Amino acid sequence: MSKNRVEKLETAVAELESTVEGLTEELVEAKERIRVLEAELDTETPTRVPNRRTGEDTEETPEAQPDEIEEAAAEATEESDDEAEDSGTDDIIVA
């Protein structure tokens, strides 16, 4: 009976080794694809962060006008009031 058990263990080890080899190959391939994609992304996508260290001027975001700020604040207040009215209760939900 010990021969049968040894054979089962050897079969299980062989299957595990095969699985590890397959996963290792997939990992290597995935890392290579990620490296290629990152390289493409680095060359194609310019950053939107201004380059402050070199002192180069980049396109600046225009500042909001005071009336635009007031309008946005009013809209935000209206939305929060609407949400408070919709709920009707102050139930606490515990997930």
C-alpha cells in the first residue's frame, strides 16, 4: 500500500510543478506586456503637471471668476439640501 501512496504523492508533486511552471511563464509574459505598455504610455502621454523645476512656462489653468465661484457654491448647497430632503430620515446603515 505504501507504493500506491508514493505514486500518488509523486503524481501530485508533478502536477504542482507543472502548475508552478505554467504560472511562472504567465507571470513573465505579463511583466513583459506591462513593461511594453508602460513604455508606450511614457512616450505617448504628455504629463499635465507643470514643469516647475526648470522654470519653463506651461499652459496655466485660468482662475475662476468670483461669480463662477458663487454659482458653483450655490449649486452645491442646493444639491446637498435636495439630498437631505430626499432621505427623510437620518438612519445609520452598518455594513
